[in-house]
Amino acid sequence: MEVEADVAVVGAGAAGLSLALRLARPPAGAVRPQVLVLAAPPGPARAAPRTWCFWEPDGGPYDEALTASWRRLRVRGGDGTPVTSAIAPLRYKMLRSDAFEALADRAITSGEGRVSRMEAAVDRIAPAPGGGALVHARDARGGEVTVRARWVFDSRPLPRLPPARTTLLQHFRGWFVRTARPVFDPSVVELMDFRTPQPAHGLSFGYVLPLGPREALVEYTEFSRRVLGTDGYDRALREYVGRVLGVGSYEVTGCEQGVIPMTDADFPRRTAPGVFRIGACAGATRPSTGYTFSAVQRQTAAVAAALHAGRHPLPPRPHSARARFMDAALLHALDRGRVDGPAFFTRLFSRVPAPRLLRFLDGRTSLAEDLGIGAHVPVAAMLASALAVPFTPRRPPAA
């Protein structure tokens, strides 16, 4: 089967669906390209359900699909000392992938037929004779599908990360738990709880998203060089839920697990004429935190605006050069043991107003604000890493 479209979006995760949503809701008078979203059929190529968290003011475009949102965050040092912060005018928002997919499907279905979706696993993307690209895929029954498109936006995970000076992995496992008695405060997120054993390189913490007094998503997270086995995560979660949180009797109603590369690699955004990457595979993940969703929104908004205006739609870099350099210095310092990760983040949250710190973590602060925040970090250690980063060679990640 052969299909033609102006735009092919490969992948139906956060980046692919965000772009499809924006193209399904064009402004008045905009160019309206014919768009085809290629979503992987059920099976190993389709990502498991997952949770995205981000911060923004009330009234965001996805508020109707949120699982929950909060106005307060808490960070606990290794000794248990809490730092609780109000984040108004922002909210910390939790969006489940299945709810986001349903929202996107409604927008696509209710549109004027300019955006459609097909379940097909993409094998390869190649330049097309005469311009554009050919997307070679197989549908759910194994039939061959060829999509000819002027522009292709590929959001699939990379098979291998680009060379980098430092690469840590943010790896985690979460339990959706239901407790026998009320133990959670639904008004505050436990953003980083450092009452966990710390790895030799990097850091670890507990993360609690309360959905009610007796329900929460509880995660054990590490920033380190290597992932754990499932048994290792479950041991850490049992210790954290039972001993640290002291929740008593509980049941696990669901699980999620993931690995997010935290790297100062340079991610190419164009792989061939008319073929672009978007999302995490184009560097949307913030290397110092692992947060991705907000940068995906900025990047896909810029791409959609270019397509609606009839301009060349090269995706912008998701983070500024200054933000990328600061992240490279922090990754270098964490990996080399120059800074104590728990003390570093606890100090920042205790000294910097939370709304400003969240804007900083999102790359939205001015140079003057960045310098002010920098006064609260270990200056000598961070300066040493900042001076070392330009002379550190980029190497392919370890297998």
C-alpha cells in the first residue's frame, strides 16, 4: 500500500502526539498540511504506559486530561529535614500517556480530516526521488506500507546515543500503591526524598505523587551509570515505602519503569533532506533533571508554527547554549564526585524561591537570575567542572 501526505509523524509518544495535536488545531488562515501519524502497533515496538510530569500555570492545553496537579513541592535532605515550597503561579502536573493519547485521538477525529493516524511499525526512512522522503513500514498484519511525504518528523528512541563527555542514566521504577490507612498528603509532591542509599556515582531519591490520602505513585530513582535489575528496584521500593515512609499495610496496584539518558551529547535534529528528529531523540530531555515534556511542547509548537506559515520546519534546539553548558558542568561534577548530589539539590530548594528555581530548571531564567542561583551551589567544585568540560573528549557511550 502506498500513501501520500505532506507531513509524516513517526511515533505516537509525547513528541509525536504533541505535534499532531498542534497540527490538528491550526490558527485561522494557516496553511493546513495533510498529516499522517504512524503509531507502532501493539507489541514490543510500542512503549508501555507511562507518566509525564511538568510545571506550568493553570489553564494549560492538556488540563482536561491531567490525573492530578499540585501547588506545593517538598524536598527532604538525607537527614529527613523537609523543605516545602509553594510554587504559585505554577502547578506541578501529572499526565498519564493513555489520557494524553485519548485527548489527541479526540482532536484528530474531530478535525477536518487533515490529520489521520495509522498503526504501522516503521522499518526505515529514505530520501524520495524528486524530493521529500519515503517511510517504509509494516501494518499490524505485516503488510508493507510506503508513505511518501514532503516532511518527516521521527520521534522514535535512538538505537544508540551520540558521543558525549558525560552520560548518566536516570533510571527508576514506580509502584502505584493503595494503603490501608490515610498516610499521604494530597496537597504536596515529594519531589526528591534523599533518605535513600546513595550510589558511588550520582545520586538516588524517593519520589511521591499523592493521588489521595491512601493512593500514590511512589518511585525509586537513581542518577547513575548503570541500571538495576527489577529485583534491585523492588528491594529499594520496599525499603522506602515500608521503613522510610512507614505506610504500614499496602497493595501495589500497578508499576512503571523507565530509563532516561542524562547526557551532554549533541543530538542532530536533521538526518536527511526533509527528515527531522523531534522530542527526546532530538535532545529535548534536560540533562540535569531528566524532565522532557515542557521542552517537547516548545519544540513541537515551533515546528507546527513553521508548517502553518509555510516555512522550513527545522526543529529548534530545545535548550539554550547556556543551559546546555551548565548541565554539562553539573553532570561532570556529579559523575566525578565533585559535588554531593543530595546536598546540592536540597540547598538550591532551601535557598532559591521555588517558582524561580523551576523556571531555571526549565531554562527560562535570565543570565542575572542564573548568576544569582549560582551563588548557592558549591562554586569551587562547579567552576572546576566548568573549566574541565571543554577539554573532556566526547566518547561513544559504553555498551
